[in-house]
Amino acid sequence: MHVAGLIKDSMKPDGLGIKFLTCLRSATAIIQVLRCFKNPDMTYMDDQLNPLNEMDVVQTALILPDIDVIDRRIAKGGKKTTEEEQVFLEKIKKE
């Protein structure tokens, strides 16, 4: 499966970024390819070629929902989470 990359403002609630992340959640593996060339027909984030910035944006977009899941699991705690799992989640959150 091929998933197009993110564009500026795509992570807004009505943007394509949410669809992007939903599609990635069902993936077995993710390969990130960086554009390191200029092409007048391509759209660039912030209207400039910056592959490292694009990589950071995609990685952040992937990490933030995971942090949200961890926060919700920690907040629930109690009956559904063992003490060992709670400690593990706290450790992951710190890193």
C-alpha cells in the first residue's frame, strides 16, 4: 500500500493528516522516503525543500497519537491495568 505524505495544515481536524494516520495504523511496516530534489510540480511544506523537517513532521505525527494512548491508559489504571503495565507505561512516557 502506498500512502501519500503530509502537506502543510494536514493535521488540522478537517485535514488529510488524520486519514493518513488512520491508514498507517493498519500497516505492518512503514518506510519513509525523503524527497531531496526540487520539482516545480511538487508541493513542499513551508514552500521550501527541507527533507529533514518533513521527516520530523511525519515522525512527530506518528508519535503524538501513541503518547495520547499511553496517557489514557495511565489515567484509567485500576482494574484493567496491572501494576507492572502501569510502571512500564510510565517508563515509556518519560523516554
